[in-house]
Amino acid sequence: LNLREGIVPDAVVLLDVPDDILVERVVGRRMDPGTGKIYHLKFNPPPADVAERCTQRSDDTEEKAMNRLKVHHSNVEAVVGKYEGKINEIDGNRSKADVFADICGVIDEM
């Protein structure tokens, strides 16, 4: 978003997910190094024949996720301040289909 060049969004989508849920999503993430496929230990577990070879990224720890969230929150505050009146807050702690439908609704209303 570059206001200096006259690019101003018609709408901004802000996905709202509690920090503890985001940390859970990050910490449980695993990757199959053979295929590159991403799994989650709770939400999308790897098949038994794949689970043993799955790895966790070195930055997918609770500590590093909390640090990323701290930076994220400071950045979000700056964006929200600049685009007041254009922010469309969506509950991101629901099914992918529901979140996607709400995002499409914001776009359709533009």
C-alpha cells in the first residue's frame, strides 16, 4: 500500500484470531520433507506412514511465534490507524470456508 503513489485501497481485510490459537496453529505445523506437504498435528495430521519423517521448522516454536505476533500487532496498529473506516474485521477463528465467504462478501460489496 503506497500512499505516495496514490494507491489507496477501497477496503482492508483484518483477520481476527486470538494469539493463543495462532500459536497453536504454528507450533503444531509439520512438513513432509519428501513431498513438501504441510500437515498439522491436531487439525490435519499426517498419515501414519508419513508422520515419522515429518519435521518442524526451526522458527515454529512458541517463543518465536510470540515474537512474530508482537511485531504483527505493532504493524497492525499502524495500518488500522491509516485506514480507519476501510477496515473490515473478520473472525478468522472459524472454518476456512466461512472465512473465505466473508472475505468474498467484502470484495463483492466494493
